[in-house]
Amino acid sequence: MAGVFPSRCGQGVTPMSGTGDVRMWPTLDRERPSSWLLLGSEEVEALFEVPTEPLTEWLDTTYRTVTAQAEMDGLNCDGFLAELLDAPGAPPA
């Protein structure tokens, strides 16, 4: 499972970043610097334009709290999904 983590966003501000269900890359519009954020699944895709200035401000603030190298420490995405899908009312697998 891929997530929208700060490092993925930071990488997408300049070159293309990500594979699979989350990808990000810069736009070519130099008057309004921004990046494209593409979220996709087998059924649907959503494309968002994210202005670069607020994104980089958010990234700077985030990296002061948790570095890009440490953002995945302690996360167990597979365990979280297993717990979520085993919860009462979860759709059958």
C-alpha cells in the first residue's frame, strides 16, 4: 500500500515521484508554480493541482517534526489494513 507521505510530496515538487497509486510531478506553468498529485486505483483516478508555495511550507514544518528518513518508522500499513478489513461491518474480501 502506498500512502501520501511528506517525502512523496517533497519529491514531486521538482522531478516525477511515485509509482502505482500515488504519483506527483511538477507542472510546467512557471507563473503559478504547482505540482500534479495523481491518486489512482483500478476503478478510478483523481488528479489534483497543488500550489508549490503552501506545499513546501507544509513540508518544511513537517520535516522539523519528523524527518523524511524517519516518517515510515513505526508504521505497519499491512497490519493496519488487516485490522481494518477484519473489523465488524468490513466488506468481504
